[in-house]
Amino acid sequence: MRLNEIAYNDSAPIDGYGPGFFRIGGTLINGPVITGPLGTHSWAGFGDTDALIALKDLVDVLFVGTGADVAHLPDDVLDALQEVGLGVEAMSSPAACRTYNVLLSEGRRVALALIPV
């Protein structure tokens, strides 16, 4: 078996999550968060589309964790992301964390915006 070392660059894997928080790259963050090639930082939620649009040339897909359950993205958010050509997938936050970690470990160009569970 061949083992490869993973280089995350400025992206960090999701280490864990719980009610109201995420642990990303060893750092505990309370509330909504964005992580990806621009690093990890707090996010103001769906009203902050500029933070999501800033990723448009850096990633192939943005995963949006909508909390404990799957929910549709607000129409204005989805329209703004589609207008700039940013691929987006909405899913529950736990599923988004798992999917992001797998694709990140494969070296894919991904980012993640999360609403806490």
C-alpha cells in the first residue's frame, strides 16, 4: 500500500463539531464559519454572500452546511452564487463536513460554509 502525505495549504480539515461550534484545524470556532483556501474565519451567515463570492476563482465547488437538517439555500444567495459561476451544494452541516474532508484529502479545490447544528 502506498501512503501519501496530505498538504492542505491554507485549507484545514474539520476536526469536529457540536451544538453551536466547529473545530477546524485544531481551532474552536463558535457560530457560522467559512473555511477553504482563504483560511478559516467566522461568517455572518446567508446575508454575507460577499464572503462566498470571494471564493469563486479559488474553488470548483462550495459546500454549504445548512445546520442539523438539509435546507434549501435562500433564493437570493443561490442566484448570487450562480451569477458568478460558483458551483454550490447545500446539505446538512454534518454531511458537508464529511464531504469537504474527503475531497480536501484528495487535493480538490473546495470550500465550506457552515451553519452550526
